[in-house]
Amino acid sequence: MIKTTNDDNSSGAQRGDTDEVYDVVVVGAGAAGLSAALLLSRARRKVVVIDAGTPRNAPAAHMHGFLSRDGLPPGALLDLGQAEVDRYGVQLLQGRVDQIDHGYHVRMEGGVVLKARRVLIATGLRDELPDIPGVRERWGKDLLHCPYCHAYEVRDQPLAVLGTHPGAVHQALLLRQWSDDVIFLPHTLDLTPEDRERLDARGLYVVGGEIKQLVVDDDRLRGVELAGGRVVPRTAAFLFPRFVPHDELLTGLGCAKDDVGWVVSDRTGRTSVPGVWAVGNVVDPRAQVITAAGMGSTAAFAINTDLLDEDIDRAVEQHRYAAAATR
Ligand SMILES: Cc1cc2nc3c(=O)[nH]c(=O)nc-3n(C[C@H](O)[C@H](O)[C@H](O)COP(=O)(O)OP(=O)(O)OC[C@H]3O[C@@H](n4cnc5c(N)ncnc54)[C@H](O)[C@@H]3O)c2cc1C
């Protein structure tokens, strides 16, 4: 559905026609960006959505927790979303946005530049994974992050939590809700006496030693091997990645960040830079697919109101000018 900038019969945007001015350029066609585009296009705004084709949950076979779409492959949700916005005339472009200049000029890789009255950044985040053999290959399959998304499918199974991030202790305590056989592997984490007490109290087993690799056989996780050679048999494991927001476009525009380095946006997604909105995982690592979609929809309302205010001001100015000219 998404068109490349080289397709035949290309529109102004695809050809890089800089005369067109879009009401809104949306960067990122995940749940957040597509939801915003749906609402804005139904409000008869001229919208283009640009996407680099790397949605965060692509490694997973199924998406859970999205009411009415539970269990759908993640790509199928995006296909449905793209088809819906296409119906309302949204232009979908495949490609990467490299830079946005104030004003707004949205610069794509390859030289296409689009002009916009407002920009909405919905570029998501990257999960930075620990450098342990097997981790990257199993990510999203039987090496998981979010219990709310995937623990139900591995309920009552022998599970491990890899202690590669300080957040792993809480993750293990939470995961215990889905299985009474959860082993916590602290790896290089130093557990406090309080951590140990809480893990004990919840009936979690702690097995010390550095993790050497994930043991995989016949495309399935069989266990976790420790440095000494011991293999802890497990059918699924969880880890807490480091979240790295794709926020270069926002920081390039000068958007303010909070004290832990995330771009700040208000409840409607408005950033500190007028005309620039940001929604979904790029500003909130906790946003699930349905939450990201909601954030996109909320931002779309706010952006349309902002555009409407500008439209009314312009109309009043022109009206006064015309009235003065006839006097
Ligand atoms: C393995 C895994 C499984 C998951 N399973 C679930 C689940 O079952 N249920 C659930 O609710 N959540 C799940 N999540 C979380 C889910 O992925 C996020 O909640 C969701 O993707 C956030 O949507 P988003 O629109 O903010 O970002 P994304 O879906 O990541 O979309 C961002 C888009 O922006 C594009 N982009 C980035 N930078 C640029 C640029 N410079 N120019 C152009 N385009 C750009 C990317 O290509 C991408 O398509 C899972 C996450 C992972 C890692």
C-alpha cells in the first residue's frame, strides 16, 4: 500500500514537488501515526504519512491486547490501517525522513522535501538488546519483553527472566502472575537484600552465574546456558531492553527533554516547539499499540484545532482587508 518515491504516476509528494503544502506531515506509520492520519483526513485535512518500514513489534507473530484485533499479526493491523487512511486520500510514502527544518520543510532521504503547516512525529523507539548469543534471534518469538502482551501465551510454562537491566527484578515479580515456575537469572545484576526477599516471597527461584547464551533447538528456546556450562531448561524467557527513542527529528527541532532525556509532550502530544507534535513510543516507552493509537487520535484533534484557529485568524484578516477595500 505504501508507495515509494520512485513509483510511476507519482503525486506531487512522491515527485518531491515542493509547491504543495500539506496541512500535516506525519512521520511514522505505526498505530500512532496512522490513527492520527485517519482522524485528520476525515476532518478533510491534507495529510501525508512517511514511513521507513521498521515497526517495533515486527519480530512478533501476533499482537495482543488490542480490543477487537487480539491475536492479529502486527503487520496485518498496519495493512488494515493503511487501507483505511488510503480511502480518505492520505498519501503514504515509503522512506526515511532525515531532517525537519522550522517552517516546516520535511527532508526525506533521497532529496524529496515536503512543506507542512504542522508535523506529527510518531517514529517509535528501538529496543537495545544485550549482546548475548541467541538474544537477537529469539527476540519477539520466545524471548519476550512485555508480560501483558505475551505472557498469557506462555502461561504455566517454565520461564526465565534475564537480569540484564535493573528493571528485570520487577519484571520477574510481575511475571510470576502467569507461571509458578519462574527462574530469575541475575547475570551481572547485584541484587539487594530487599530484592532477594521480594523474589523469595513471591516464590521465584534465583540461579546465579553469568549468562553465556540461549540454547535453541529446532527453532525453539530450550534453555539458558550459564558461563559454567550449566543449562537451565526453559521454554520462554523475558528481558527488559534499553529503550532508545527515535527522537532525532524532535531534538533537531529543539524540542525540550525531561531530566531522563525523553522529549516532553503534553496530554495532546504537543511538544515545546509550536507546530510540532509527538506521540506513541517516541515519547512514551510504556505505550502499547492501543495506547499509541489513542495518543495519535488525541493529537489529531489538537492539531486540527490549532489549524482551525489559524484558518479563522487568516479568514478574519482577509475579511477585514476586503471590507476596508470596499469602503
Ligand atoms: C517484540 C515486540 C512485541 C510486541 N507486542 C505487542 C503486543 O502484542 N501488543 C501491544 O500492544 N504492544 C506490543 N509491543 C509494543 C508495540 O510495538 C508498540 O506499542 C507500538 O509499536 C508503538 O507504536 P508506535 O506507532 O509508537 O511505533 P511503531 O509501531 O514502532 O512505528 C514507528 C514507525 O516510524 C517509522 N520511522 C522511524 N523513524 C523514521 C524516520 N526517520 N522516517 C520515517 N519513518 C520513521 C518506523 O519505520 C515505524 O514504522 C511489542 C513490542 C515488541 C518489541
